[in-house]
Amino acid sequence: MKYKVTFRKRFSPEGEPADDPRALVDPGDGVIEDEEMVEIIEPAGLGVAEDLNEGTGSQESNDNGFLGLGTETWVFDVAEGREQEFKDALVESRVVLDFEEVPDESLTT
């Protein structure tokens, strides 16, 4: 069975990935037979150089802690009979925005 999974993905202000949400999914050995990344969508505000606090007297007007949120989508091939373990791991990861079962023929390029 194949599942299309969309993860929450964090990016630094420079547009560099700040995490690996896929690594937080741990369904156990043998559950995932194959996986393929299909898409990364960066947040729209990356690369904005404007200092929003300019002139406010803030000692640290540049928010170095900002992490923009985007998405990362993967397709996983899950072992037959282990689908519930996979779904449970997705929910427990707390970084999955959406997942759906997809027919094999819809994944052709």
C-alpha cells in the first residue's frame, strides 16, 4: 500500500532546511518498504531582508530565532498488513499535516 504524506518543514531565514520531519516517523522495522520525496514547498516569506523592528530601539532588531514553515511531501510504500502501524507512527510524530492512501497508478510520472 502506498501513502502520500505531507510534513510540516521548518526553514531558516536564509532558506536552509532547519529540520528533517521524516526522521520523526518511526513505525518500526519492516513497515516502510520504500520511500520517495516528491515535493518541497518553501515558505513565501524567505529572503525578506526588511528589518521590521528598525527604529523601535530594539537592541536585537533582527529576529535570529525565526523559522519559516513550509511543507515536504513523500510517498511511502508500506508493507502489507502493517498499514495501521504506519498511520499510528504518522500521528505520533506530530509533524504530519496530511496523509492519504494513493493507488499505484496515480504515482506514474
